[in-house]
Amino acid sequence: MLEKLEDIRRRYEEIRSRLADPEFVQDHRAVRDAQRTLSEFEPIVAKIEERSRIARELAGARELTESLSPGDELYQMASAERASLAGQLERVDEDLKTLLLPKDPNDSRNVFIEIRAGTGGEEAALFASQLFRMYERYAERMRWKVEIVDRDDTGIGGLKAITALVEGNGAFSKLKYEGGVHRVQRVPATEASGRIHTSAATVAVLPEADDVDIRVEDKDIRVDRFCASGPGGQGVNTTYSAVRLTHIPTGVVVQCQDERSQIKNKAKAMRVLKSRLLEMEREKHDGAIAAERKKMVGSGDRSEKIRTYNFPQSRITDHRIGFTTHRMADVLEGNLDELVEPLTAHFQAEKLKDELAKA
């Protein structure tokens, strides 16, 4: 492992040197790739430096104990320090094993998040709206940018469906475990008897495709223009600014009506289309991914839940890892790390277990 760590440190310094080269920074694609690699290496290099410091201190403590006799008062102190440092070194090595696990190549990408109301009618649409607000608040905390691509409002604050692009470093790595059916249990405002209803909304998470990932020919695209609907004033219903793209070979349909500009709507729709086509390409090469994608969204039925939000008890339970928190208000206000961190830790541990089994 030490040889691999030294190689990472060397590559890290090489990339930093390249990014300081005026000629290198003219190649925007190369700069983007270098910055991605640098961001992946940074936590590893920080941990390598921590390991080097502890190893030096441990060597010093070991040398001191070997120079003293067991009856010496300093020997006891040095021995305790030596044991403490050995424990720290062991923990750092475990952290490094996790950091050195094969990375998901999509982790540093932007992400498209699609939320749809499932079982439960208007209450499901209201919950879908609340979920989107939760992700918006989380993006604000993470200093990410959120752009709405398409939305279908119910008119009373709910959302039948919404697609949004979340732009920011590591967006996919943080949100990739959010895909699935989210179930809500609460008393709707319209329920006179106070009976608890159960509804659901689906969340799908797609990494944004780069231009180099997939090529879309103009001849394979049918472009339809129509009047946008929803908020936006009189102009929204009188100009053909909304755009619908149909990828003829696959039948994939994407639309965008959030911008007043037809050109901007087409550009946004194309980004979503490329991401969906990229996912389809990956599914062709990996049947397991296809099955996971289908399982992620499912039919929107309550029984396919990955997470339950119980409002009467202010409780959120993630059924994949059996994790429960009663800080529902904080989570819905965007403090999503309450759920993201234990999920990430769980799946990293599973991946480490698989890697060790292969070794």
C-alpha cells in the first residue's frame, strides 16, 4: 500500500505543476480532467501526510522506550504514547484503505435529479414539492447551483414532476443514494378526521453526460416547439419558447420550458437527453445497472420504499441501512448530511468488504 500512496502523492504534485503551466491551461478539457483528479487525490494526500506525521512520532516514541529501562518513570509515559500512536496509525491506515477503493467515475459530475409524485394523488404531489425544496436547500448549503429544466405544477403548491440540474463539485457522489421511492406518512391538511395518510414520490438521480461521453446527431433529433405552461406571466403562454426533443433511434423524449428563450430551453433539454442516453449505453453493457435503474424508480408504489418520512413522530427511516433520525425538521431544511453520511459510510464499507474478498 505504501508504494501506491507514494505514487498518488507524486501524481498529485505533477498535476499541480501542470495546472500552473500557462500552456496547459489553454486546453479546457485537460484542465477540467486535471481538476477532477486533483479533487479526488486531495483527501488521500491529506491522509498520507497525517500518516507520515504519526509514523515519525511513533518511531520517536519507540526509540525512546528502547533507550529506557522498564522501571524508569519516563518509560511508562513513553509506552503509553507509543500505544496511542500505534492505534492512531492503525485507524489512519483503515481510512486510507477506504479512500483507495475504486472510485465511481461519476462522483465528481453534476447531476440531474427527477422527482415525480407517485401513489397518493394531491398529497403525493405536495410531498414531491417538499422533497425538491429539501434538495434545493441542501444544494445551497453545499454551494451548488440548481437549474430547473422542466416542471409540472398542480396549481396548489404540489408538483406532478420536476427535473433539475444540480451543478457543483461532488454533486453526484452526495446525491447518488437518493434514488428510489420516498414514502410519507402524515395527516393531510384536507383530512377532517385527522387520519394519517401514506403517499409516495419517486426520485431518480442521473450523472450529467460530458460532450465526450456521447455524440448526438442532428438527424436523429426531432424538435417540437410549443407554448410553455405554468408561472411566468402572459408571455409564457403566447410564445413558442418551450422545446421538446425526441431522440428518434431510442424514442427518448425530453422537454424544457423553464426559460423564456427557445435556444436556452433547447440547450438544457439536450443536456438532459445526453445524460439519459449515456445511462442507456451503460445499461446495455451492464444488466445489473439496468435492473438497479428499474428498481430505483419502480412504479412509485408505497411498498417499494427506500425511506419513510413519518411526520407525527418527526421520524425519518432509511430502510436500506436501518438508520433512523428524529431530526426531520432539520433534514427537510436541507441538513441532508444527517442521512447522506451514514449511507455513504455503509456502502463504502460494503465495497471494502467486496474488495477484500477479491484479494
